Amino acid sequence: MIKLKYYLVFFSCLYILFPAAGNAAYPFCILRNNTYFECIYDHTQGCRKDADFRNNTYCVLSPDVEPRYIGAEKYCIIDSTLLALCSYTDRTQCNEDAAARQSICIDRKVDEEDKNPYQYDERIQR
């Protein structure tokens, strides 16, 4: 029983000393002045609510999270499922729909292979 008590104290101290390690599992963050302020949100609803409450803050996707993309457009709506629906060519429309759905609008990450549609590919051109 005493060993368990020491382990609890030890891990509590680690969490206090290294809070970023505890935040790594949460996919949504509050962004302030281009700095990730708090990554403590599992759901977009709570993140958006807190971001709207504070001045100059936004709810964003954590840089450690890699969502699953559906669609080929530049802007995507993402919610707590981490499934990004990329069907928007306009950022304004994406933000409006994201606000209506209590989700957030993100930019689709472009793979290096997707940047040049006319790139020579040996598998296709023989």
C-alpha cells in the first residue's frame, strides 16, 4: 500500500512538471497569438465555446494529430471523430458551415506528390 502511494505521488509530480506530455492525447487546442495555448479538448464544441469566450483565440487542430481526409478540396470541416470532410474551395463558406455544425475548419495538408498534377509517374507512363 505504501509503494502505491509513492507511485501516485511520483506520477502526479511528473504531470505537474511536464504538463505538455499530458496534453498530447487531446486533438483540439486553443490558439492564441500563433502559439498553442491549451490542448485539453476532446470535442470541438467545448473548444469552440472556450475560444469564443476569450479574446483573440481560436480553436484549432493539434499539430500532433493526423486526420483522415475525405474529399479533394483545400478546406475541410473536422469534428471530434477526426474525419475531415474536404469539400470547400472557399474559407468563408467552410467557416460558416463549421460554426453551424459546432466543428472547425482546417486547411487540407498537401502531400508532396499531390502538388504537381503533371508530374511524370513511371507507373502510368510506359
